[in-house]
Amino acid sequence: VPAAPCANALGESPIWTIGEERLYWLDIARKQLHWLEPSTGRHAAAELDCRASAIAVRSSGGFLLGTERGFALFEPATGKMDIVHNPEPERHWNRSNDGHADCKGRFWLGTMDSSEQQRSGAIYRLDPDWRCTRVLDDLGIPNSLVSTPDCARLYLADSREQVLFACELDGDGAITQRNVF
């Protein structure tokens, strides 16, 4: 039995908000942000300006999204979306894919070729001061980004290559070593 009658075309990036007790997720293909309140069964969706594939809750309210146009701030109450940084203006064929916010407030985002034909994907780290760094390149379809609670390791998959990596991180979030996990 579905938890919500949403019929997602490409559901991705579920997150739970403790204060609201809501589950949020994205439908990349339909350009929607969904939420569900399990205690009441209430469900709704907001239309987005572009495809979004990764989401993080901001401490100041609203969300940080990984979108096909780059990193964006989104305020669900108003529906307002503002692109704050496009890390790949030279790769107009790429879109965002998966992302993760770590315990230090950094947002990790993977990008991929929209047509899934070339290895033009990368991993970016957006720091709390809005500095953006490309930390890995030449990936097929970056997926399953998640860091350990101490932020010492980042796990990620390349779905195109069917491999899972464990990346050792220094204190600043730079990858010091990458191994097949």
C-alpha cells in the first residue's frame, strides 16, 4: 500500500524533518517537491521551476536543493526558488542526481549526463560559506552519497559502472583517498 498517492515518475532524496514530523522527497521528472505527514496522512506537492534531485533542510528555514541549474534555495511556503550557484555552466547537458548534507553543514551533490551516455558526472561540495568545490570528476551516474557521522568518510556509488566507493576525507572535506568498497 503506498504511503501517499503520488505516482512519482522518478522519486528521489527522502528526508525526515524532526520539528514538522514530515517526510519530504522529490520527483525529479515531474519537477515536484512532495511531503507527507504520517500522523495525519496529509500529503501535498509543490511545483518547482526545474528538475531537482537532492534536498537538505536549512537551519534558517526552507531547503537547499540540488537542481539541473545548480544549487538553489527553496521556500515551500511561497514556492520561491533562487539559484545560488551553478557549478557546471560549461556542462549544460548535465543535471544533478543525488546529494547529501553532512554533519558539518556541507552539501554534497553529484551530477550526471542527462542522456546517460557520457562520463561527465562529478561530485561537488558546497560549504556553509557558499564556497563550491569540485571534489571528484569523470563519473557516470553518482548516487547514494552519504557521509559517516564524524564526516571522516564519504560513500558514493557510480551506478553506471556499478561500483561503490569509500572516500577518506580530511577535516576540510577534501578527498584524501578513494577505494572501491
